[in-house]
Amino acid sequence: MPDHVVPPDFYIVVPIVTEGKQSSLITIFSMWNTMMGTSILSMPWAIRQAGFATGITLLVLMAVLMFYTSYRILKSMQSAGKVESGLDFSDVCRLTLGRWAQILAVISSLLTLMGGAIVYWILMSNFLYNVVNFIYHHSTSSHENVSNGTSYVCPSMSPPSHSGNHSNHSWMLSSVDQWLTSDHTHENTYDKVWNEQYTVPFFLVLVLGPIVNFKSPTFFTKFNALGTLSVMYLVSFVAVNAHDWGFNLTFGGEDRSGDAHHIYIPEFRGTFVALTGVAALAYFLQNCVISICRNQQHPENNIRDLSIAYILVAVTYIYMGVMFYSSFPLNKDCIEDNLLNNIADTDILAFVARIGLFFQMVCVFPLLLYIFRAQLLFSLFGDVWPSVKHVLLLNLCLVAVCVVFAVFLPHIGSIIGFVGAFCGFSYAILLPCLVHMKTLHERGELSVPVIVIHSLLILLGLANFIGQFLIIGKT
């Protein structure tokens, strides 16, 4: 989960005495690093859901939209002279719109943190499962190369088929029943014990259960730099595979979605809102743009630096999505919401990526739960650590929710889409637009075109959120 899901009040965990101001280069890099998160793994899948041309277009348009609302936040704070003050945008929402706006901002932050924790648990289960598989397969002589000598695989078209009118959820419930009732006559002990969906999420509790209860997360903040290294490695990883695979694009022709070896490139698909939901979270910077710009050496360059950061982020996401989507040698419907799922667990480069991401997420996950716990318990009890009993009970509930999703709905694309669409609508679009119009109204400068344009933006954000419900079972 990227750093931008962290409420701004909790950004500086360890007090640091700083001298001077940060340069524009540091400001731009901080914004880029903040927006780079787990959404990067879902970009090829998001383009698959929207269609090739539509996907690229929507990634650009979503970047423009999210840049504009971030710009509105920064501009309103600069105009009021509050950038360098202790106030943040949630405080401005309370002062401008009332208490309800601040509550909505808090709920959005909590939902984003919870969604991030769920996605992390699913990904950590996936990475741990494949890392152990890699070690197991390379330590036994009985391993059969399921990828037939290739580095790419198509999990979604392995039997039982996911085609037809059955949703992923319905198939998953059926597979749970089969796994629980089967006598596993033809499976070895390893396959019984080590199952990505039904056992690994519970094994993960043994690893993370103790460390999520730490009273202070200071130790884990020392590993934040791993996030940048992970992104750099994934960019290189996709480039290497694209070089090996070559480009595999066939526009037009017949759509044979059930044939894993038939490459068909649709330009548009009706499930495009899956991409806009993912993009809303991928470009989410609104709740920390003020914190990042607060120590800018030249505040007059904030808008310029913000625009450069969004351009770099858009280029990175589009590169990851287009490069993997274009080069993937099989049917594009094979592309998973975690691009590493399309790489065989015997691939050495994928093994390095998985083990690196796993350790990074193990360090970041306790931070997510700490921030969630601190924000919720402080709101309810006025103390981030009311008692050990409160903390243990809350952590137990949070971990249980993560495990339930990892077992029954391990689809990070859908989860990111829902969380991104809601927070994109509420925090990234609704609140900035309302604050801007309210401010203009108080100055007597509010005009009909401004009302129409910003109302349309709010409706687009709402439509994006509603659209996530309309594509359930279709992605």
C-alpha cells in the first residue's frame, strides 16, 4: 500500500529536526514515491478491463482529474496562507464545510487503510506461497514444470474454467467445498498443507500476529526505502520480460476468450470502470499534498512540481500497464490483477520480486494497522493506546477481516477498485470541489460555469463508485 493512504497527521512518526527547506527535486520525488503503490501490479489487468486504447486514454484523463483536485487543494491552501501552518485539508474541510466533512475525510482514511491492509494480506499470502513453492520445486527432483519451459502462465484458463455466466465468487465457493470435502487421494501432503487460498493466509497470522501489537511502529519506518527499490525492480522486471517475449498485439479479428493462445486486442470494454477505480487510488495524493509541499524551498514552484510529479506517475503507470499487456504472449484475458501471477513460480526473477515485496509488506503492514488503530481509538477514546485489551481486540478483528478476504475474495483488482472509487469520490473529488465552490461563494466570485463544471466532476466521481457495483462478476 502506498504511503498516501497514511493520514497526514501520522506522517512524521519519528521527530526529526530539519534545517532549511527541501528542493523542488525532493518535492517531486516525494510525490512520485507517495503515489507509487500496489496499484502498479494491477495496471496490465486494468488495461485489460478497459481495452487497449480506452485504457491508455482513461489513465491519462484520470491523472488530469486527480491533478486538478490536488491543484485545487494546494491553491486554496496557498491563497489562504495555510500551507506552512499546522492545518491540513481535513481541518480546512471542517472550517469551511462543517464537522460532517471532517468525519467523511476520517472515514475515507480509515476505509483506505482497511482496504490497503486487505490487499497487503492477499499479496503477502500470494508471495509467501510462491516463494515457498520456488524453494520446494528446486529442492525436489519430482517437480513437473507446469509452465512447459516458459516463464509465463495463464492461471485463469486452467480448469475448472471461469468462463460463462458464473462469477469468480460462485466458482470460489464451489472450490472451497471441493477442497474441504475431497479426500485428496491424488495429492501429496505438500499440496494439502500448502494452499494459497485456504491455508497460507492462516500461516501468515503466525508471522504477523505478534508484530502488529507493537506499541510503537518506529522500527518499521526504517524500511520505507524498500518501496522505491521495489518499484525500480518491477520496472526493470517488466522491461526484461518484454524484451524476451517481444510485442504480441493483434488488433481486430475474432474474440475467442476461451482460447489461451489466441491473442485478441479489444480497443474498448464495458468493464472500463475497473480501471478508473484502480486509477483513483493510484493517483491519490490529496490527503498529503499539503504535507509534502509544506517545506518547499520555493513555494511558488509548488504547482509546477505537482504537475511534473503527476506526469511522471502517469508515465510510470502507463509504461507498466502497456508494456506488460502488449508483450504478454498469451490471450490478454489471461492477465491477472497481480501481474506476478502470470509468471511461473519457477522463474528466478519473479522469485526475487516476490521475496523482496514480501519483506517490504511485512514491514509496512504493522504501520497500516498502527495508523488505523491510532486514528480510530483516538477518535473514540481520546487515546491511541487506551488499554492492551482494546488494542488486542481491534487487531484481532482487523486481522480476521484480512484473512476472510484472502480466503473468500482474493481479488486485489476489485478491492482496489472499490476503495479507490469511494475515496476518489469522497476525498479526492467531492470535498475539494465543495471547498472551492464554498470559498468562491464567500468571496462573491462563484459563477454558473464553475458550479456546472465542478458538479459534473462530482457526478463523475459518484458514477465511478456506482460503476464498481455494476461490474461485479464481470471482471
